[in-house]
Amino acid sequence: MKSPYRLFLILRHRFAVKDYRGPRYVSVSMAAVYLQEQGSVLAREGRRLVVRKDGQEILAIPIHRVDRVVLLGRIQITADAAALLLERNVPLVMASSRGRIRGILTPPQSPHIRLRKAQYTLFSDPDWHLAFAKDLVLAKAENCQAVLRRYRYNHPLVGVKSDEMDIQTSASNIPKAYDLETIRGLEGLISRCYFAGLTKVFASLKMGFGGRIRRPPTDPVNAVLSFTYVLLTGLVSSALEVEGLDPFCGVLHSPNRAAPALALDMLEQFRQPFADRFTMLLFNKRILGPEDFSPGPMQSVRLVPAAKQRLLVEWEKFLLLEQGLGAGPEKTSPIQVLRQKAHELRQAILDGAAYQHFRLGG
């Protein structure tokens, strides 16, 4: 019998989970729990998370198997279930059905007074501030070039070499920049050159991608990029909070906005190596196609529910896959890199030292 529900799990280890169809059990694998069945309720029974809809239990999950929980859309959570997640140090990300983050619930950490004071002091230092921003944009430029170069290696006929050179030209001006506005301007130029190259990459797939369009995304590629960036932002924010950092005190992104400025800063080093490469993988391997999208308001394009499930499953696989990401021969996974870089930022702040953003090898 095919399930009428769009709720599902992704887990790191194999174990038995009670299925909505009755006493039988299904074996699933786990890294995170994504819930997107609209109108369902996440509750607690003892040491389990239980999902119900219309009074019917459709899934039960042992809490010790849960790494994080993501609620997509109109899904309720009881106070007892939220308390259990907090007790077990399991982050809860709440987002709209279209992927816009509404909030992140994490348990209170130790006060981290020394760390927070060091963060505020260091982020107020103009020299450290400027050095952080320069390295961030230099890392982004190198990551943009690395992604295009990796693609060009396997597709030599795609003419992205000129876009790589344009990125390099803009990046060469970063060391001479004397203020944040200049750095932001160079970052904008680098992004435009990069997406000009990405347009060529996706041209053969006939997805109507002509460059980055965010609000709203008007083609399948932009729809996937926007959704994946939201997922990545949630991971970055959680990693920073686990380390005890203030995610709202940023550098390149204004800390006056009602947004996690530091998380958005840290996100920039991971967009191309993780989110963009993942998007390219989905379309190049035909995991997603034109039939997986539907029209929305204001000429927008949306993932259909089944395609969103497929994307989330592949996203978890990608996050956990050990691959060649750095300059050396050793392999690591994107989730390990993300958490390691958050820890390195914490240590750099405590030491009053420079922070080196992540560079994709190749």
C-alpha cells in the first residue's frame, strides 16, 4: 500500500521505526528527521517522538536516533516534544513549506561569557573586521573558480575559462580594498562572473536558467538553489550556536538586520562547494527534471512534494559523503567541514587570531 503521507525520515544508522500502517516495522537509515506532512503534529511519548495526523499515529521515532529535526510548513509541535529535543540537545529548524527559515530552537548552552565578550571585542576591531571580510571574499572567489574548474575538467567544451579569469581579476583587487563597501562591491562582481559561468553549465540541460534570481525563483535551478541555501543556513546557524557564538553578530552582513548575520557570513564559504555542487549533481544525474516543478504565484517555480522528498534524501547523502574537499588527498564530508570551521572560528576568536575560511580543492 502506498503511503498517502509526505512525511519521511533520513537516518544515519539502520533501525526499526513503527510505520503508520500498523504493527509492522520498516527499516530506515538516519541523519536527520524532515517532516513536511501539512497539518500533522509532532508529540512526545516517553523517550520517543511520535507524529500524528487526524488522531492517527503515523510514525514513532526513538529520540536517541535523532540528530536534528526540520519542520517544513504547517506542522505543530507539542511543548513536551520541544522539551525532549532541548533535553537531548537536538536542534529544531522551523521553515515554511517553500523553505524560508522561521526560526531555530536550540538548548541553552553554558553562558560562554568569555567567548561572547571576545567575539564582540574582536568584531569591533577595524583591522580584524577588514581582514575577516577580505579572506571571506577571497575564499568565495577561489571556491567559485574551483567549482567551474572541476566542471570544465569533465566538460572541456563548456566555455567557462573566461569566467574563471574574470573572477580572478576581481579577486586580485581584494587585498587593496580599504573598507567593507569596497569588499562588498567586489563580492558582487565575483558573484556575477560566477553565475555567468554557471549559466553556461546549465545551458545544455534546458532548465531556463539565465542567472541568479531569488525573489521569487523563476526557474528550476534557482528554485533548488534557494531551497538548498536555506537548508545550509540552518546547519551553519546550529553549528555556531553549538560552539557558543552569537550568530547575529556578523562582519560582511550587517548585524542590524533581523537575520543571523554571522551565519550568513559563514555561509558564503560553503555556498559553491556544497549547495551549488549539490544542485549541479541533481540536474546532471537527472535526479530532478522539468516534471518535478510546478508554477507558483508571481511567475515563480516550485518543487513538487515528491521532488522535495527526493532532494532532501539526496542532500543528507551528500552531507555525509566523504569526498575530496580540501587541497590534500584526505577525504572528509561536508557536515564535518562545516562543524570544524565553526569550531575553528570559536578558537580564533578566543585566541584573537585570524580566521581562515574554507577553500575547495581542485
